[in-house]
Amino acid sequence: MDGRKGLGGASDLLSRRQFLVFGAAATASAALTTSPAEAALHTRFERSVALHNTHTGESLKTVYWAGGRYQTQALREINHILRDHYSGTVHSMDPKVVDLLFALQHRLGTSKPFQIISGYRSPQTNAMLASMSDGVAQHSLHMEGKAVDLRLEGLSISRLARAARSLHLGGVGYYPESNFVHVDVGRVRYW
């Protein structure tokens, strides 16, 4: 049989083996060139996240990535719990934000839910909050579904901020007076 036609000849067996070897090498290489949190994102068969919205009282624990792809229904549920709690507006969150939360839970070694202070913000809500506080950016990544303000029960926010910074996956803001940490998937920066 001609192995080039994919009919199960010895050549196909060899190319399957080569594929597996190259795949294993690529995975190992990725693990060496990325942070532990990024490596966890690439080697997990399932990714889950646990959230509790402090304003609505809603909780969610869901597998949002399985079988090599994001789970549409789980992302809808995440979008709902991370909605603008002032207006009720639901917006699609960037899946990278959810990956960041997964990586942060993995880094901290916890399955406790993140207490969500703020997820998506409509432009109207963001403008209202910016008018009341200098700490709210006028062009906030919250309005793009790329940021979350959170804390974790039983963990100091200083430790949470350090863990988030160690991921190098985006921006991290430390707000001890307000008792939360801001994380986003914009450029890496800290304040």
C-alpha cells in the first residue's frame, strides 16, 4: 500500500508516530517558554471557573473550555453573571479574561469562587462611576468586556494582586481602600 494515500501502510504508522513525537515536543517546548499559568492553559483538558457576584448574590461554577474549545453555553452563563449590575446589560466577555481567572485560580491553588465586584460596564455606568471617582478610567476595559474587579474570600488582596501580577497576562490594579483587585487582558501594567 502507498502510505502517502493514508491507507494504513507502514508509512502512515511512522507519520503518526512522528506526529505524536512532534506534538509532545511542542507541548514540552511551550511549557518551557511560557509561564506556569500559560502552560496550565495549554495542557488542561478542561478549564473551569467559579464566580460569585457580590451585587446580585448569584454564583456560578462551570467548565467553560473542554474538548479543545470554549463551551458556548458556559460562556453565556459567565457573561450573565459578569453583567453590568447597574443596568442589567449583558455583554460578551473576552474569553481571555475567563482564561486569566482560570490561570489565577490555578496559581493560587484554589477552587473557591472569585467574588466579583465589577465585570462588564456599559458606557453609561462607566461614565457615572468615573464622575464619582478618580479611580475609574474614562476608557475602561470593563466597557469592552476585558476586565474584572474581584477579591477572594480568605485571601488578602495584596496576595491576590501579587499572584495576578506574577501571571504577566495583562493589567493589575491594587485597590486596598476599596478591598479589590482589578485584572484585565490589556497590555501588561501595574498600579
